[in-house]
Amino acid sequence: MDYKQMCCKQVHRIVFFAAWLSVFSAGAQSRKSCIKDTIADDQIFSVSFHREDFPLSIPFIYLSSDEHLELMFDDLSPLQRDFSWQLIHCNRFWEEEALSQQEYMEGFPDTRIYDIKTSSNTTVSYRNFRLIFPAENMQILLSGNYVLRIYFTDHPEQTVLTKRFFVSENSSVPEVFYKPADEPSAGGQSFGISWEAPAQKNVNPDHFHLFALQNLRWQFEKELPEARSSGKKSFASCLPGECVFEGGNEYMNFDTKSRRYQSPRIKEMEFKAPYYHIYLYDDKVDSYSPYFFTEDINGNFLVENNETKEDRNEADYMYIHFSLNAGQPFIDEDVYLYGALTNRNLADRYRMQYNFRSRRYEISLLLKQGYYNYEYILKPEKGAPSYTLNGSHSETGNEYLFLLYYTDETRNYDRLLGLKVYNTLLR
């Protein structure tokens, strides 16, 4: 290699390293009070994030394990756009920690996403992007809350989407005691939670923090009561029956896996160039009917096309038309379509509009073929939103995630000591 080639190669390395550093410094400078799951580009669809090979799972891995997560999304833009990723460590409230990237990640991985497939035999053209994470040549060093930020490779300052996930130790796993409401009509699901302190000196009970999530409804995440000592190294946050959650109702669903046959929830299917249109039967506001079991997937979706072999890039996009029969419009309250199909987000584009002619709330979304769960969220002008528009039952099957944090004052971050996934139907 001559002197000129050596110089060029060295300059290339310096430029690459400088660009890599700029991404992480940009992330630090644009620090937000709370990082949420967001889709910032209106051409990005069908975002899914889960444990590798488990498409319905909660996105978490264990520290120092060989486990991976899988992120997948579609870009419907006609432009050939490239995407890269950034890792951000957060505290228990999903605020960016005051840690340098070198403190929680080791290595210099290639952050560009290369696993891309172009759509085939579909009416809507798109490119599917897939990322297996953690990437090669990197290691996550600390437990806690993390955000995977996707950005344009050519414009690192522009965020495309963000997804939250967990990296857990296995040093102290919460033990869960479940108790349905004594009276089913009360609609409550209550828990007791206890744990053993990790094997370390000088454990401070005030530094334990326990959080709970139901079906990954981020807007309803709860911080549970402070830890109480029940022995030398035993602690509890809730005694059995203390921490109560609304059971809600089973999710509604629809199936668009076939373009040839209509599944039971589909009222009408037609093709109006350039899109297929699916009209679902009306849903009704009904908070007083008795509980009726319907198997669901806790608000998730599965991309699938029965007429192809490769769902990833051969499943088509269709407009799905939802309607909610509420009789009269709600006063000072908005209705939102909600679930993984809306990125579990109460954004304006998922707010339903009341049609005074049909006397229904309506919304239409462009969705990829598959099987979907969904529900309706009622959000008042003032106060907290509610997922009990269609009633609340103690018998409802829900998936809970309990997260046990410990504030490390020495290194100034929130450790995730352990977590517990609990399904009320599998107790």
C-alpha cells in the first residue's frame, strides 16, 4: 500500500469515527424529559420490537446473555432511504441518564441497518428493514431502561422512531401473588409483590423502586408503594390485595391474512385503486354486559399473508375502516384507537372523528396484512385516560410486567435488578 492509499484510508477512519461520535453527542444534547415510543416519520409503518423468535413477547434481554431483540419496520417512501441506530440509557422514569455512552456500551458496532427486503407482488410498494440487536462487536454493560433510536443515516439529527426496551439483571426477581376481586363485577385485579435483596453490602430500602405495566399500556404504568422490610433481606411493596388494577376487557380483533376470503369480523372488502379497503362491523360501547372470554394476544399484531410464503415483504397494505357506535358524542372526551397497531400511542392521527350522519366514531388506518388486536381509549379533556370504555372484569386475561429497580448512588443510575412477566390466565 503506497503513502497516498494509507492517507486516504486513515482519513476515512477518522471521518467515520467523527460521524459516529456526533450521533451520540447529538443524542445527549437533544436530551428530553421523557423518551417515549414514537414514530416521527409518516412513511414508517408496521413497527414491531420483541425478543428474537418470539413475536408476541415483551422486549427485554438479560445482562451478559447471548439473547437478542428483533426490530422490524416498513418504509413506504418512494425514496431509497437508509437508517441507522443509536442506543440511549434511561432512568426508571425514561429520562436520559447522565452517563457517557462508553459507560453502558462497549465496542464500535456498525450502526447502519443492512437487512432490507423490497416488497414483492403487492399493490403498495415498500422496503422492509430488520435489525437484530445487540449488534455484533458490541456489549451492553449496565442493566436498566434503554431506548433504541432509529435515525436517517445521512441526517443523524433526525429521529425516525424510538422504541423502549429493558436489560435486566437476575439478582433479585419479584415474586408475584395474584388475587382477583372477590366480587367479579368490581373489575379489579390485585397483586402482592415481594423480593429478596441482592447479594451486596449496605442495601438501602429507600433505593428500591417497583413499577408495573399491564399489556404494555405505557400511559397507565404504575409506580407501586415504597418497599417495606419483612425480614433481614426480604422486602415487599404490596401486600396481597393492596395493588389493584382495572381488569379491562378482552381485546377486539380482526383478520386480514387473506385477500380472497373475508374473516368473521369483516363486513365488506373491495379494491379501489390503488388500495384494498376493509370495512369492519361496528363496535359498540357496552360497559355493562357480563364478561365473555375471547382469546386475544394482549393488544399485539402479527403480520401474515396466507397466500404467500414470505410475510415480511409479500404481505400487502390495506385501508382498515373502524367504526364505534356510541350513540351520542362524548362531551369533553376524545376516543382513540389503541394497541400495537397504533404503536400504543395516543397521537392525534389515532383520534377518532365523530360522524353525525352515521352517529359513529370513525377512523381509517393503512395496515399490513395480518391478525390484529385493538381497543378504544377514552381520554378526557382534563384527567387521566381510561381503557374501560367496554367494561372492566376481574376475569379478563392480562399480561403484567413487574420491574424492580435499585438506584446506584455510586454510579448514579437506576439498575434493573429483575423483572417478572405474569399472565393472569396462566397462574
